[in-house]
Amino acid sequence: MKSRKYLKFGMLAIILIFVVSYILYEKGVFGPQKVVGAQVAVGTLKPTVFGIGTVNAKMNFNVGPTQSGKILKLYVDQGDYVKAGQIIGEMDPGDLEQNIASAHAALVNSQYSAETAKAQIQAAESVNELAQVTAARHAKLFESGAISRESLESKEKDAQVAQASLDSAISTYQAAQSRVVQAVADHQKMIEQKKDLLLISPVDGVVVSRQTEKGSTVIAGQTVFNIIDPKTLWVQTRIDQSRFSGIEIGQTAEIRLRSHKEALQGEVARLQVQGDTVTEERFVDVKLNSASAKILLGDSADVTIQLPVAENALYVPAAAVKTIDGADCVWVVKNEKVYSRKVKTGVQTVEGEVQILEGLAQEETVITYSKAQLVEGTKVRLVPAL
């Protein structure tokens, strides 16, 4: 009986030792380090770049007066649609109307003076013509001895006076014409100044803001209305500098506004030269393919830019790529041990696949997750998940 009892306890002890040993090997410190891995695969990658941006407009116009003054009338408000050339406000003309009337009177007076001078030319021409004919006739009479020299000299002097009068009349007319030209210019200048008092929309667009009100005094160049062209709406998108490579003008993009449920289509319209040195981001302007009255300036948007498709590309999960000493590396499993290897990466998909350009071969195994820090040559065991 005792031998059977000892045998039973012996078997239980052996089983207990086996279970404890198994647990220590599988879960404890005595077994190989457990890691999750993945094989290097080949396939077609459809890479994308994600960024966050704000809706803005490429064509943005500030409308204001060209001279200081008081606002007389404002015809539109923010949110209103306007047409190119539409009068949207007026400035107080002050005494400009009186100045225009005075300039017009000066113009009419100068025109009358010019007409009078022109009539004087005609009269002087008639007198001069008669005097010249008379002088010529007396010259012939003097040659025939019919009149005296004194009579001839008198007629010649009359001819000289008549010519001088004609020359003076011509000069007076020319001066009068110059005054007409000056009066026309002054009057036109006043008319143009009156036109400058009108605030006119430069484009078919939407009034974004009205920054002053009727009766306010503004200076030359101060903005009264801000108008945008809704056909030029785009999203100024921030892209991490590390993901900027490969983005080009014309690439398609999907835009999801925070204030809208539906996705909108767009394309890359401009790559801004200067980035943000603090956040290490670059700016990409993504144009909306269709304008919408529901889209407002300042709306936040999630932007996904479609990069060129990579055919027959080697790739691994993004979790496998680590930065070691400033370089992209992966941990490769070989003969149940791990070794770090530098790689050159390419594009990345939104699903978390990273293209490998150099450093790995197809069907090699890389580590995607490990609870403990990996060390070169560490023995590991691949498991489905941790």
C-alpha cells in the first residue's frame, strides 16, 4: 500500500515539475524571447500620404478705397454673392461734386474762348488778305509813277500791321486751345476721382467679410470687403517632411471636411517652397475639383494624396521598420536568432505597408513586435500574437 502511495505521489511530482518547467519555458525567463513576425512579401502597393489642412482660397481680394474718406453706402454683406464689376459700396464725395461743376464751367469757358479766338483769326485773315492785295497794287502803281513813295510805304505798313494782327490772332487761338486741353484733363480727372469713390467687385465671388460700416472713416488702401472666388478653393495641407517625397502637382486626392460627411475629390495644385521649421512640415495646396456653397473658409479637412502605384514591390509591415542610430532598420530572424539590418525604404500605404528598396529579400522574416528590447543574436521564438 505504501509503495503504491509513494508511486502516486512520485507521478504527481513528475507531472508538476513538467508543468512548471513548461510554464517557465513558455511564459518565464528560461525560454526563448517571444516575438511576432512577418514575411517580406511582393505585391502592388498603392501608397498614399495623409495630411491635415484648412480650406482657403487662391483668389482672395481685399476691396477698399483709393483715397481716405467716409463710407457713404454699403450694398452687400458677408455671405452675399457678387458679380465682377458690381458696385458694392460708395464713399462720401464731399465737395467733389462742386469741384466737378467748377471744372466743367472752366472747360465750357475755355471752349468759348477758343471759338472767339478762332473767329478773330478769320477776321484777321480777311483784313490781312485785303492789305496784302492793296500793297501789291500800290507797288505796281509806284513803278508806273502813278503814286508817290509815301503812299506806297503807307500801304506796305498797313500790310505789315495786318500780318502781325493775324499772327497774334493765331497765337491767341493756340493758347486758347491749350487751355481747352488743360480744362478737359482737369474735368476728366475729377470724373475719375468720382469713379474712384465707388467700391467695385473685381470678380464673381462671395463676400467673406465686411470689415467696416456706413459712416466709418477709412484711409486709402484699407480693406472694406474681403471677396473670394469660390472656384479657386483649396486646402492648405500640412505634410510631414519625411512623407513629402513623391508628391507632385496633378496627383489626385481625397478630401474629407470635418463639417461634412461626404468625401470630396481634388488634386495637388501647388507645392509651397517654404515649410514650417518648428513642426517639420511642408505645405501642399490641394485644389477642390468642384466648388460648393457649403464649403466655408477655415474648415478643417483630412487630406489623402494618392501617390504613383508601385508594381512588384517588396514590402513589410510598417511596424517592422525601426530607427536605429538615425537609420531605417529591421530585425531579421535567422536560425531562431535576431539580427538588425539597415534597409532603404520607399513608399508607404495607408494600410501600414512599407516598400523596401534595399536590404531585404523575399520571404525573409522580420519582427513586427516584441515585448522586450531586442539585442543582436538573441534567440527568439515566433508566435502569432503577444
